Amino acid sequence: TVNGKPNFLAVAHVGILNHGSPQYLSIGLSKSHYTNAGILENRSFSICLPSEELMVETDYCGIMTGKKTDKAARFDLFYGDVETAPMIRQCPVCMELRLHDVLDYQTHDIFVGELVQTFADEGVLKDGKIDLTRLKPLLFDMTSIQYFGLGAPLGKCWNVGKALKS
């Protein structure tokens, strides 16, 4: 929320700082973004993971500024316990975070948030956990400036490398 209005922007990368409790996530935003002021003011933000089907809407959020455009009007919004972190119902996975820390770099702010809640559509869950193949996340490659979908799994982490153990 910025100046009392819900606002969204497209972020290419989210950092996972730990898997314990509490869990922290980070996003890096150019200081030129309108959203930064809202995060600092409200001490909260959300991370909504779009599926491949939301490519056009996601790109729109990335090319328009909330200073001049009500991007939130394109979505069905909801709120969790953190009442200043709007989330997008069309996104299959949404997380609400309380601002924990800000790393102030010359051109960017790195926002570190403590995860409060995760909301996931039943259709993307398998055995109670988020299944990436069901989620079909929209992926962005900074080098080619293109969107991609998820390919088939290649192997199990902490398993395929065992072949090199002696």
C-alpha cells in the first residue's frame, strides 16, 4: 500500500534467507520505484507468485508506475493478518511479510521481511506442500529479458550428486 492505495510491481528475484522459524525473504528494488515508500511507511509488503497464465498482467505491473496507474484495479485483492500488505487472489501463491530490515545501497533498497503467512490455492498443493509443476511459475531471465515457464524436473537435490561420493 502506497499513500493508502494498494500497489504492485514486478520483481525478478526473491531471496530466501533461511528455512527455519522465523523465515525471512528479501527483495531488491531500485530506489526509483514508487512501492519503496509504501514498504517503508507501512513496514510490510507481500510477495505474490504469478503463474504462466498471468504473464501479461505481470508484465503490465512491471512497465507501469503506481504513481499514475491503479494497477491493483486489475486484480481481486485480499489481506491477511498484515492489513497493509495487499495480495492478489489470481496468484496461486501469496506471502505476507512484516519488514524486518532495510539494506540501503546507493541505487537500491534491499527489503528483508519476516514471513507472516503463506496463502496457496489448493490446486497447486500436493501432500500439503506447494508443487512447482502445478504452480507453473512465471520465470524471468534478466539476461535475455524474457519470460519462461518451468521445465521438467532434472533430478533430486541432495541425491544426484551422491554418484560422485567415494
